[in-house]
Amino acid sequence: MERRTFLIGTGAAALAAGIAPNAFAQAKPEKSKVTLGVGGKPLLYYLPLTIAERKGYFKEEGLEVEINDFGGGAKSLQALIGGSVDVVTGAYEHTIRMQAKGQDVRAITELGRFPAIVIAVKKDKADKIKSAADFKGLKIGVTAPGSSTALMAQYAMVKAGLKPSDAAIIGVGSGASGVAAMQKGEIDIISHLDPVIAKLESDGDIVVLIDTRTEAGTRALFGGSNPAATLYSKKDFIDANPVTTQRLVNAFVKSLKCLQTAKPEDVADTVPPEYHLGDKALYIKAVQNSLESYSRTGIVPPDGMTSVMDMLKQLDPELKDAKIDLAATFDDRFVKKASS
């Protein structure tokens, strides 16, 4: 785990039910030091987090945010449940899984409206592996088992008539290690994100089979929208810290608005140089490929909730007959306040 602390100063408006509008800016966060978990921060899936950090949006909101970077989304979720982080930037589906287990975890901002995950096959095997129906008995590299990259690969298999267990799911990490696993032949297929995918494409190592960086690709696999990265937390934390929660959401909404007009070159200059994986021009191309995937509103749409629920029911026997109140998986109060 990589641990880094980002210090933040003072700032802006907040949610405080019943307080007059002119008091919002004066409301102090209940918790000015917040610990945030993420599963692979250099990935473009989590670009809104890096933008918020590097642009000083947390600082503007009066927060000191410590970012704990884990090997995959499943690990950051575990950290939230275990109490070592306050909030997580992670896949929306985590909220549904936790609700099914009696853990009241709720998304408070949508960051990605499409998964932006790409499933690709090693180039020298592309003549034999033409679709997910051919994945049986093969090794699929993902960020971490149980993460959204793994779930999407398994969902593609189920849609093609296979079982989720018909292929080996292997965690390869979120950066250069993912590139190396494919180049060394340790895996046959990769389900991953930019800039890892962009690097493998550029080097001619893979052939893309499924691409959810775009709306068209997402609809081809899921039949509709499929919300991806969100900011989420436990309801207990949200209820106890409404001003802090609002400040966090404010920062992410600023980040999403920035990305709507950002030039890929400016994004590349904003992120740490090591995120480029040694090729800044390639990183710029990867950003261009991913810009369409970021949320425009910060709000998870109802049809997107249903799409994710349907996917999980097909993959997880425990969820097949589960009765989940999807409205309880996303609290839109803070985004609406931030956008007003």
C-alpha cells in the first residue's frame, strides 16, 4: 500500500440542514482531516480524484485529505468496512454488495458514467480468442480479484454462455505491473483501464475485444448505462459529518466540471509524471480516449443502478434473489447542493 498525505487549508460552502444560506460558508467541517481509500490512483478511472488533489480543490474546501492507495477497489472497500478509511473512491457496485450484507454504504457522487474498462487478448492468441465465449480455461489479468475489472470480465463470460469460474482471475496490479504481466505472457487476456490499456495497444501487444470507454461500447455490453467510479462512505459517517461530506462532494464536482472542458495535454501536465508510464504522448492519447466516460452531473441515474444490479445478480448467487432498495445506494443531496 502506498500512503501519502495531502495537506489542505480553508474554504467554502457546506450542507447544514436548517441553517440560513449565508451561514453555509461559515460552517466548519465536523472532521477537517479525512482519510480516503482508492484502488489504483494512477488509473484514469480515478482521474477526478487526482484532479481534485492536484488542483487544490480539497484545500479550497478546508479539508486535509490523506489518500491511501491500495492495489485494487476490493481492498479499499475492505478498508472502509474495517474502519481504516472514512471514504472511498470506488465502483458503484460496492454499495449494492454492502447493502445486501446489511452494511449501509452509500455513494454520494458519481465520478464515472461508463466503466472505461477494456477487455483485450494477447495479440498472438487473437486468432483463437475472438470473444468472451472463448475465455474458458484461460488466465485473465485484472487489477485485483473482486474489483470491477474482474466483475466485468466475468459478466462478459456469463453473457457469452460461460460460468464466472470458467477462467482464472489473476490480480496484476494497477500500473506497470499490469503491462508487464501481459508482455511476459503471464496472462492470456487483460481486463483493465487506461493508461495500462493504452500502453499495451501502443506497443502492439493486445487486440481489443470489449471497450467500455465509450457510451456505444458500454451499451453493447450492458444494454444501457453502467455507472462506474463513485465517492462512497458509510451512512454513519455521512450522517455524523454532513458538512465534511458536502465539502468532499464540492471538491469532486469541481473536478468533474474541470474535466468537461479540460485539454488532454493540460491533464497530463497536472498529474504526477510517473502516471505517464514513461510516455507522456501516449498518456495524452489515453486521456482523450477516456474523457467521455466521466460523469456530467455527479448523479447516478436510476437506469444505471438497475443495470449494475442486473449484472451482479447474474454473477453472485447471494444476490440473485436479494431485495435491495437501490434508492438507498445513492444519496444525491450533496451533489445537488454542490451544483446549485
